[in-house]
Amino acid sequence: MKNRLDNLKNNPKFQEKLEKIKPKKNIWGVLGVVLLFFVPEVINVMWYKEITIWLMELIHNAPQTPMSELLEWSIPKIFTGEISFLNIGFGIAFLVWIFWNDIKRWRER
């Protein structure tokens, strides 16, 4: 496993692809991470009851299709009113990744 990780560290193609998916260190990169990982959690905690009621009402007025059945099945699993620590963890990891070079420089002082 250690050999594979060392190979990935030294593989220029892998490093290039990794840099492509890394959020940029500007307002849009940070805002994108916040909007994708943190804001949905706040919305879920604050308004999950209203969203659930609205979606259930929408489903009951819509024709019965496999997609509406899937939506009805998934609503109670998605909108729970609880924080997803996995989602928050990914958000924190992306923010650390954005500022990793600055963090390393700060620790070296």
C-alpha cells in the first residue's frame, strides 16, 4: 500500500488530474465548497419539516411514476433534520485542501 501511495505522489498524470479537481483558492472556490457542503446542512436542519410537507404534497398531486415513488421513498431519508457529519467532513477537508500550502508554510514558521 505504501508503494502505491508513493507511486501516486510521483506520478505526474495523477498530480495533474488532482490539481484539476482541486477547488481554486479564490472567492468562487471557497464559496462553491460552502454552498455545496455546508448550506444544504443548514437548510436541512432549519426547514426539513416544511420541505418534507411541500414535497409530499407535490408527490400526491403528481401522476404515479417510478420516479415519484423513488422520491417518496427517499424524502424521509434525505430530510431528517439532522446534520450529516460526512458532508460536513468533506466540506472541511476541501477547505483544508484549498489552503493546505498556506497551512504548511504557517506551521514551518
